[in-house]
Amino acid sequence: MNHIVILTNNTYLEMKHLFFTLIMLCIGFLSVQAQEATTAKTDSIIFERVVFDYGTIEQGSDGICEFEFTNKGNAPLVLTNVRASCGCTAPEWTREPVQSGEQGIIKVKYNTRIMGGFNKSITVSSNAANSLVVLRIKGNVIPKS
């Protein structure tokens, strides 16, 4: 028994829309994976770590951590912006150009008066080959004992 499928104009447009949506989801997924990939040897800003885990800390305790980086490029490295994902996280960073082979620091302070678990991102923009780097802080704030 032969079956003939007739696609109406609406069905064709729905299939085309579905196909386009799937392609865009794949592209979005791949771009997120590329951002989270480990640092390549050709990058010119190399961080000692990109995630800082506070673990479990008491409310009101010191919420400061540091991310150290090295300029592995040939030109002076300038951090053009360091932006936290929310107002509960305040970054400070090296404002002067970091010469080739030298190190710099990004200091991050999390507001430990906010109770509960947290997972925040800090986006670092620079003139490096890997011009956008996403750092993360995470932990859990419990009541002071």
C-alpha cells in the first residue's frame, strides 16, 4: 500500500521554522561550550584558576577571593572591564597595563550577608587574544553560630 504525503504550505513553513530553531539551538550550545573550554596555549591571559569555591562559610564572614593571571602575550595586557553578574559581587582589578610575563590580580568580594547557596560569574574583558574570560565564584552561606 503506497502512501502519498502532501505538505500544505503551513506544514512546510512549520517544518522550516522547526529546522531553523534546531540549528540556532545547536549554534548556541556550541558557543557556550567554546566559552567554557580550558585555556589554549595561544591565549595571552592565563588564569591560575577560573573557579573559586568558598565552600560553606558563615554569614558576615570575609567574602574576598583573588584570581591571579599572567600575561603570556607579547604586548602589554589591559583589562578593559571586569563585570560581575549581580550587585552582590564586587570586583577590583589591576588598572595599569600588565607587561608580557608579568602577573595581575582580580579581587572579588561576595556579600556574605546574603544567606544560601550562590554561583556567580565575573566577566573579564581585555585586549588579549582570548578577550573574554568568565570567572566563577560559588559557595553556601549559613547562619553565624
